[in-house]
Amino acid sequence: MKKALLGIVVMLLLIVGGGLYYVYSNLDGIVERVIETAGSEAAGSDVRVDGVDVDLLAGSATVRGFTLANPPGYSDDAMLRFSELAVVLDLSSLDREAMNLHIVSVTARDPHLLYEMRGGASNVDAMREAVASDAPPPSDTTGTQMQLTIDSVVIESIGATVSSDLLPQPAEVDLGDVRLENLRGTPTEIAQQVLQPLLTQLAANAGRVALTLLPEDLRGAGAAIRDAADARLDEATQDLRGTLGGLLNGDGDADENADDESADEFSSAETDEAAAAEQE
């Protein structure tokens, strides 16, 4: 009986040990899947990373090649990318039973934004509206109920490429820094807490920069921009004429008569005003 109980205990230890070994040996891949799944759910657009390196002994993690895809209707290039995310962990406060993890800081290295304007709308605005929509938050399907606490997220010296149909060529600009603090929630909730203020600030900064670029290009390459604006106006006018063509043809005479009457009234008013001026 004792041998049987001892065998069961040994078996359980092997199962638990094997499970821990599996988690530890596959930790990088597990974290990578959580980041991609939670980020994609929160943004409504694909999040991809090239790789993750977790060093539990050093209390750190490195996420390499983070990219956030453009929303539908824009180019196939990544809208936002970081060459690296450096993460500092506080493993002394790790609560394995409650699945709580304290992250001291997340620092983005070489951040870059692609800001694409199409008319009066941009890719950042489109994604920001999708993230901030009234739809209920996405359920967390990352496969973990872990609760995260992040003291700070730092994204410094954000470079950006501003592309617009009103600009002769893309422009490289600096959008400054973004700092977020005291984030708490599941991985998907954390992703939303980061994306909403990040996209809002990036949209505001990039929009202001784009407005400063337009006058410069109007002075330096005004002909191209004016031609583009005239082409849009002509196209809109032709569409309007095509849509109302039947009505305009049917009422053409009446419209001409109305125009003649208006012109006569205007001419008569001018004559009266001129006469009054001479009398004075």
C-alpha cells in the first residue's frame, strides 16, 4: 500500500515537473502568442512579433520586431512598428495562484508610425475610432486569466512618415514621446489601455504636423496640389451633373428664364443705386 501511494506521489511530481518544464521551455513562444492575440483583438488589426526572449533569472524580457498592421482601406505597410520592446519584470511579487504579474516598465525602441491621409481621413483616425467604438470590449481569448500591472510604458522619439494625396512626396517627421502609467487588467485589457491613448496622441501630433507641411508644399509645389484639387472639384461637378442631368435638361428653359429675371432685377437695383448716389 505504501509503495502504491509512493508511486502515485512520484507520478504526480513527474507530471507537475513535466508541466513546469514544458511551460519554462516554451515560455518565449507562449508570451509571443499572448502578445499577438491580445494586441490583434484590441486593435482589430493584425499584431505580429518576430520573437520573444524571456530571462526569468534577470527579470527581463525582450520583444523583437513588433508591428501593427494598417486598417482596411490603406496600404499593406505596417502602421506602427517597434524594433524592440524592453520589459522589466518584478518576479518577487509574482503570485502564481492568482496569476498576477507585476511589470515595472516597458520601453519601446526605434518607434515608427506610418501616417497615411486620404482626403480628410487618416489610418490612425480609422483605427482609433475602431478601438474607441461603443462595441463591448473583446473577450480575452489569450488562454490565460493572468492579471497584469504595468507601472510605466515609455515610447520616446517617435519617428513618422507622413503620406498624403495632397503632398508631392512623403515627409519624415518627429512626433515626440508618449508615456503611460499605472495600467491594470488582462492582456487584452492592457492592450486596449495602451492603444487608446497612444493612437489619440499620435493622431493629434501627426495631424498638427501634416497641417504645417501643407502650406510649405503649396508654396514649393503649388501647381501639383492645385491641379489635384481642381481635378477633384471637376470630378465632383461632373458626378453632380450626371446625377441631375435629366432634371437639368427638363427644366433648362425655366432655369434660363429665372436666371434672366434675376439678372434684370440685379441690373435694375444697380441702376437705382447709381441714381440715388448722383442725387446725393
